[in-house]
Amino acid sequence: EGNEPGDSAKITYRELLHKVCQFANILRSQGVKKGDRVSIYLPMILELVVAMLACARIGALHSIVFAGFSAESLCERILDCGCSLLIT
């Protein structure tokens, strides 16, 4: 379910697993490894869930910053958690 009424999508577990594995490989190619911190700056969309699960799959810690925050708030959160990658 998205933010707007009627904004929804259906996905099977198999499709979700495929997307998560793909994104986990992308994270690995960017040098993200177990124990690294990743910030996620996305609205409530399917890719947010995929990014969270991909981080969990490779053992990276994720910090979600919802898209309504300002650039200054985002910057503070990135610095506070010491993240190595920002997903937008």
C-alpha cells in the first residue's frame, strides 16, 4: 500500500526475493559489507522494502530517513549513524 488511496501493488514472494537478491548484489558491488551502515531516503514505495531486505540479507545495518525530511535533517542523520552509503 502506498501513500495515496488506491496506490497499491501486488508482488509474489518469488518476485520479491529476486528483486532483493539483485539489490543485495548491487550493494556488494558498491563495497557494502556485513556491519556497514546504510541510510535509505525513500518514500513509501516497493523499493524501500527491497532496500531494507537487501541490507538485512548481506548483514548491513539500515537507517530509514523518510522523504519528508529536509536536506539538513538528512545530513544530521547520516553523520550521526556514520553511514557508508545513501540510497535515494
